[in-house]
Amino acid sequence: MKKTAISIIALTLISCDKTVQGEQEEFRDPYLWPFSETSIWNMPIGSDAEYVPALFEDVDKLRMTVDEDYIVMKPNAPLTKVYYSEAGWNKAKDRCEHNSTLLFEAPFPHDWIISSETWIGTTPNSGLATLMPDGETIKQTQPFAHCREGNVATSKAMAKDVNLYGEGITGAHGGSRLSAIGGALRNHELTPASGPVRHALKVNVYASKNLYYDTETKGFRWPAGGADSQAANIYGTIRQAPHNKECRMGALLALPASLDIATLELKTEPARILAAAFQDYGAYIVDNTAWDVFAIITEWSPDGRFIDEFRKNWGFNFSTYGNDINASWAEDLKKIFSQLHIVVNNTESTIGGGGTPRQKLAPPFMEK
């Protein structure tokens, strides 16, 4: 039977319970919790995980922002034509401008504006993941822009299609070739009522200080499909401490199993939830921030924006640079990032390091 999503009343719900012969059986909505239970985005860290310190530089001065994935799980939305724009990450060019080359058509709300007026930063990564009308195929591209109302958008680089119910590894994060939906903190997560985050996360790091490159590894490791095009000239070039050869694009970061999170004495509840996710599932390095800041990948969708939901729920900003910084939250993040390790035996056959998973696997999908 073809697996498709069942609409649910509350967006904050990602699973439901169904009584089966006196037992509780859990299901999940693939629009909110996609990909197979064995996907890298859903597999917990295992008991055989081998850890080495990530050794990020300048964590004591840590600044964190977000890299937003544009996620459109609306297969019945009106089709939008996405044309080729050469602007990319060139600050002197306009992503709104395009030529006559049609990259693809996909469901996208015509009134949702994604432009320099609404996105964060000057030239964000702007990865788009949109579900096609068949309800299964996800198209991904970057850097995406939809500058004015209507059925015309722009982008530059395409990624291979993936299936909503498959492994979902690859995608439009250009530095790693990894997914523009899997691993993102979704709008309904990290709230006072959401409970634990039950999937791996994604982070960006300052490659010039923290990533390693050599001619053998080319600066990346599985599951990344590659590194930045300028990795040989960028990675580790301004690092002061000895190079950490394990810290490459695609590395799985985690708080080690031996760490008692309580000893970190985290002061904020979202930091405690985040720390548990880092220990139970970890986070993949998927892109270069290109400046001295860390980034966690979050959702921006037609239904809402993670950073807005976070501030509404907790009363302070998710980012820890600029104005209106919450000191306790910032200190909590420094503590977490200073303790991050790399799972060096994370491989295709031992996702999360292998052994007994720290948490139960993702439940089955809802079905029609």
C-alpha cells in the first residue's frame, strides 16, 4: 500500500497513538517527521560509538545563528516555475534576476516571499525542499528566492530528488550535498510541550578554523557527498591549534555517552532539550558558515518560522549574536559546543557508530 500522510489538526503533533489489541501503537506524520527509520536523520547514536573531541576553536566566544531550510510539504499548492539565476552567493548580484532557463516546476505558495527583505543575512544558503504533487518526491535546490507574489522563483544549483519515505540522505546543502529537510529543527520542536527531539540535527561551522582538508580525504567524510569547491584553499587555513583530522564536512557531532549532562548545569530548558538531542542523535556538519559563527539549521515554511516560534515560546532569541542576547542561553550553548565530539565510526553500515541505539527507532508512518 502506498504510504501517504494523514492530515492532523494540530501542527505540533508529529505522531499519534492507536490502540491495537490493548496495546498502544505509535505512528508519525511523514510531513513532520520524514524518511525511513534507518535514515541517518532518524538513527540514534549507538552503544559502540567511538568518540574523539571536535576541538572547535574559540568556543568560549561562541556566537550562534541559524541557517534556514525552506520546507514546503504542500503537494497541492499551486505550481511555481523556478528559473536559473547566476547570482548564487555573489553579493554584487541580485538573486531575483533570472534568465529563460526553467529548472523545474513545483508546488509553492505564490504569496510566500523569500527575498533580501525577509531572509537572514546577505547571501544565505537558502536551501529549498518541496514535496511534489505525487506526495512522495522531494525536489531540492539552492540558493532559492521568491522575490514577489506570483508563480516565478529563482535558484541555481539542483540536487538529486529523494523520496519522502526513503533514506533521504542527499540534498541541497551545497557544502556537503546533504538534505535540505532532514535534520532541520522543525517549527513544532524545542517548545515547552514538544518533548525530546527525536532525530539528528544539522550544523554549520566556520570551515577556515574548524574543518580539515588533505588530498586523501578531500575535506569530507560519509555521509557527505563532497566538500566546498574551495575546500583546499579554505579549510583550516586560519586555525591556530593543531588540526583535528577527524573534523571534516559530514562529520557526526555528539555529546559522548559518558557525559552526564547534569554536570553541565544548563540553566535553560531548551538547552537541556538540545543537549539530549546532541547526545542521543548527534548533528551532522552540512555547510560552512564562512565567518566566525556557528549555525544550527532550522525550518522556515509557509506555516511558520522556527525562530519566531522559539522566541514566542521562550521569550528570547535563538541566535546568540547581535542585540537582545539571553546570557543564560548563550552560556548554555557554549557549554554544549565545548563538549561536542565526533563519532569517528559513523559509517554506512554502522550509522551512529553501531551497537544498541540509545533511543527507540522512529515509529511507522501514518497510512491512508
